[in-house]
Amino acid sequence: MSVFRAYLRRVPARDRRHRLLILGLCLVCLAAYAPALQGPFLFDDRPNLVDNRLLHIDGRTADDWRIAAFSSDAGVLHRPVAMLTFAANYAVAGHVSALGFKGTNLALHLVIGVLIYGVCRALLQTPALVATGLGDRPRIALVAAGLWLLHPLHVSTVLYVVQRMAQLSTFFTLLGLLVYCRYRLRWVQAGASTGEMISAALWLALITLVATLAKENGVLLPWLIAVLEVVLLRGMWHGGRSGLLRCLGWVALVAPLLLVALVYLLAPELLVGGYASREFTLEERVLTQSRLLWRYLGWILLPNITDMGLFHDDIAVSHGLFAPPSTALALLAWAGLSAFAVGLRRRYPLLLFALLFYAVGHALESTVLPLEMVFEHRNYLPAVGICLLFAAVLVQITDRVQRLRPQLALALVFSVLLVQVVLRAQAWTGEEALARFNAINHPASPRAQIYYGNALFERLGQAGESKLDAQAQQSLAVAARLHVLRAQALAPTYLPPLVLLYQLDTLHFPALAEQHNWLGEIEALASAKRLQSDDRSALSALTSFALSRSGRAAQPRVTALLAQLVARYPGRLNLVLMHYRLLSAQPDADRRVLRAYLEDALGNSAARRRLYALLIHYHSGDGRAATLDWIKSWMGLDSRRQELGLQRRLLAR
């Protein structure tokens, strides 16, 4: 306690007050999120965390940590930094604990909020912003950090556990910006020696590497530094202006755009090839993003939790400049805002900085890469620049309007944000509550409707445990069916509603099952359309249902459908494994036929190393030498040595 008091005496009174306020904001944020920390794991959480046996380690050996670090197939680099933190959560708790995983996410969110306060204070000391006379810069930094900490848009990032990848990338990116600011603010006045510049470059290279290994967005750090250099530092060096430094800043700012343009012109297949598995083209995605970036900006500046959620497939894809017409308007508005910000860059440099920070922050996930259209977590880093701009405007207004009491006005803004965070976090306390929240607020979203219908269907499956009477079960089944029918009407070429309707009617509405040939519609649709990830998940559910007592009659038809899909997508391991499950469940299944099937799949599957464990089971009777040969072949494909533990166990038998 005496050390803490001594520290407080050394800190100036104003800084001490601000630090206590930022601590208070963190505590308020903690209280708002706390009820949701025991909430459910969702979607990508399951394959990456819950069902990822390579992540489930006790932490006793270094090799366990190495295997866990590279146990994810997310991203081209496998995001080992983020995976190490998940492995640490498991090693500490000894099991997959929602409280441990989500609590770590929340702690990281609070740390990033404090870091944003430090970054904003450093940014506000840059020459361009000092020259504008913004006024109370520490208070602006405090308000910016508070706006970001208590923003309801970030609830889905913090409580969706796997999005820790985005959090860690944001943390290290902001840390890199703070390090660069600290160096450059000193160099503005006194210049730098060669050794100091090399030291700064090495630190920044290391931080960029770690940020990128958390999630690929970390590679944007040098580009954000270029934004900072061009807009706020403007080549200032040793008390003067360096033309060379300004030129280098502009080159660094423009180079990534030129690189993407060259790739598109010289090797377009590198960008276009990934769209083969999407239901939209590169051009449609870029046009749609021009509208979405305005929508994201609206969520940041005027948050409305009824417009937020897990699913945004109710947002129409832009098929051309005027389809819908808002696409052309969005592009014109971006051009106008950009011209306005550039024209006023000397008088209002923070406007151009916030705009460029926002654009660069979205550059990887909201432009040309063949990713899903919309995700809220993509705003986790870009929102920082917008919050800083909004904080500066807010502080200026409250200071200049005499009738306003600044503390009261700011408290009112934070209270509005806090209420929305509390309400939104409350929806994350359970999967059914979250599904209901999304279905109500996004009635035109097929995914939201099917998600809620599936949540109700799962509760029906637990009716015995929850002791629901027959009438309550029937009401639940009717409600589930209504939402699934709505999803099917909204998206006739979406496979999950048909699969769930087939299961619901078979189990709870036998008369309707006779009227509707849902299985026939599934067969026709699956054979005709390009399968998406949701479709493959639906087929997995259909496979499990066909293996159950209630769906056993459909086994031959589902087996035939999967055989057709395996032939159409020979490299899809998940389809192969679904088909194998059905083949091996047949009463007259022949081990030799099953073995031949897996050996044939081994030559086609891109992820064929996962088939070796099954094949070794079939070849175990051929003798130890044969088993060793199969394990050697398996190890040759397992370049990351992820399966060493399983291979050792098979050898020990």
C-alpha cells in the first residue's frame, strides 16, 4: 500500500485523476460484461477450441505447447500466438471453461482500453495536432478510451471466444503504434542516431511479427505507421521538416494499393481464384463493402444494438453500381468525404487521420479477399481512430457550449453506451437467449432464423431432462418449425432449413412429413448448388440423424447423396468422413471395402493425414512392420508434427 501511495505522489494530480478514471471505466466495463462470462461457445469456437484435442494439454512438455500453437487451420499462418493463449487457458483450468476463456478475453479488452488511452495521448502530442490547439488533450484521450471500452459493438468480439485472435492482433498493433510514437516524438525535436533507428526498427519488426502471428491483420501495422507519418508527423525531424522523410511516408502509404492493383492486373487468379467457393464475385464483394463501411461507421458513431448481431446476411449484395442504387451513392459519399478531409488536412488533420486509420484498419478483411461479407469484429481496431475523432469533437463541444456541464454531458454519453452494453451482454448469457435476440432484431436474416429454430429444436431434444410436458413440447416444436420455415422462405437455396425441417417433421409432425418430401428437396438442392460451409454443417447434422434410430430409414438415400457429393468434391475430407460413417454403420459393412474406400480417399483428400489413424486401425492385423510403414507415411505428411502423441499411442499398442 505504501508503494502505491508513493507512486501516486510522484504522478501529477491531473494524470492521477485520469488514471483513476480509466481504472473506474475498466471496473464499470467489467461489471457490464460479467453476467455473460458463463455464456455459450459458438460456431468457430467448437472446432478451434472445444473439439480441438491438440489444444487440450496439461502444459507439462514443450512439445505440447508447440503442437497446440499450430493446432488451428484458421489463416495462412495458423495464428500460433492466439492459440498459445487458448492452450494456456485449458492448461490452467484443466478443461474447456467458458469463464476462463471469456474472462481472459474481457481482461484483454480492458488492457487494450488502457493502451488506447496511452496511444491517444501520444498521438495528440504530434506536431499536426498540437498546431491545431485541440485543448485538453489528456481528457480527449480519456474520453476516446472510454468510448471504445464501453462500445456495444465490441460485445460480439469479447464474448465470441475465438475472436481473441482479433483482440491480440489489435493489442500488438496498438503497442507498435505507441512504440513508434514514443520514438518519433523524441526524434521530432532531437533527431536520432543510427543505432537508435535500428533499435526502433527491430522492435517494430518484432511487434509486427507477433501481431501477424496472432491474426494476419497485424501486417497492417507498417501501413498505419505510414498514415501517422504522412498525416500527423509530416516529416518533422530534429526541429525541421525532412523532404526525404515525407516522401518515404507517401511511398509507404501508396505502395500497398499499387501492389494490389499490380496483382489484379498481372495475376488476377491469385485474387479471383478464392471466389470459386463463394456465392458472390470479387467485384460484387468490393462494391458491397463500399456500403458496409458506411454501415460500420454508423454503428460506431450512433450505436444501435437492435441493428447489431451475429448475423448480417439480411444485407443485400451489390450486383452493380446501381443494384442497389445505394452502392453508387456510397462510393460517391466516400469520394466526397475523402476530398473534404484532404482539403481540410491542415486545419483538421484529425479528420483525415481517423478516416485513413479506419480505411487501413479494414483494408485486409473488407476489400478484395474472398471472406464472408460482414462481421462486427472487423471494427475492433478501426474504431480506435473514429473514437479519437469523436472524443475530440465531444470535448470541444462540451467546453465551448456554456450551458453544458462537461462532466455531466460525458457521463450521459457513457451511460447510454453502458446501458446498451449491459443489454447486449445479457443476450449472451445463453445460446437460446442469444438466438432469440438475433431472430427478433434480424427477421430477414435466414441465418438468424435457422439459428433460433435450431436452438429451440435442441431444447426439444433435452425435453426429458427439463421435464417439459407434452403440450409444452408441442408448442416448442411449432415455434421451431415457424422460424425454420421463415428461413427457408427467405433463402430457398439454403440447405440448413431443409435439413432441420426434415428432422422436425420426422420427429414431431409425422403427418406433415408425409405431405412434404423434404429429403427429396435436400437431394435436389445439394446436387445442384455450390456447397458452402453452412451447407456442409447441415449435411453433417443430416448424417448424424440418419445414424439415429429415428432417421435410420433414410440411411440408404443419405449414403447415396454423400457418395455423389464425394465424387463431386473429391478433396473435401469432411464429406469423406460423413460418407465413411454411414458406410461403416451398415450391418453388412465389409472391412476390406471400408479399407479400400479410405485408401482411395487418401489419394484425393488435401487433408489426407487425418485418414491415417483410421487406416492404421484396419491394417493393425497385418503386423507391426506394416503398421510402422503406415505411420512413417503419415509422419511424412504431418509436417507440423501435430499427431506425434497419437502416433506414439498407436505404436505402443
